[in-house]
Amino acid sequence: MLWTIIVILFILWLLGFLGGNINPKFRTGNWIHTLIVIVIILVILQLLGVV
């Protein structure tokens, strides 16, 4: 279940990151980088066995 959330967040981050390059009018702001930070934290917690 957690890996599904991680993959979804990563895909959303990737779409937002690449979306600005594909369409310059598509500005997503800083929340894209917040998504990747959440993904990294979830992966670390999963590897440590906390979650």
C-alpha cells in the first residue's frame, strides 16, 4: 500500500517537473518539490521499518 502511494507521488512529481518544460504556461509552483521530499521520506521510513 505504501509503495503505491510512493509511486503515485513520484509520477505526479515527474509530470509536474516535465510539464513546465513541455508547456511553459503550465506552472505548478513549489508543491512539486514538496511531493518528491514526501516520497523520499516515505522510502526512508519504509526501509527503516518504521511504517
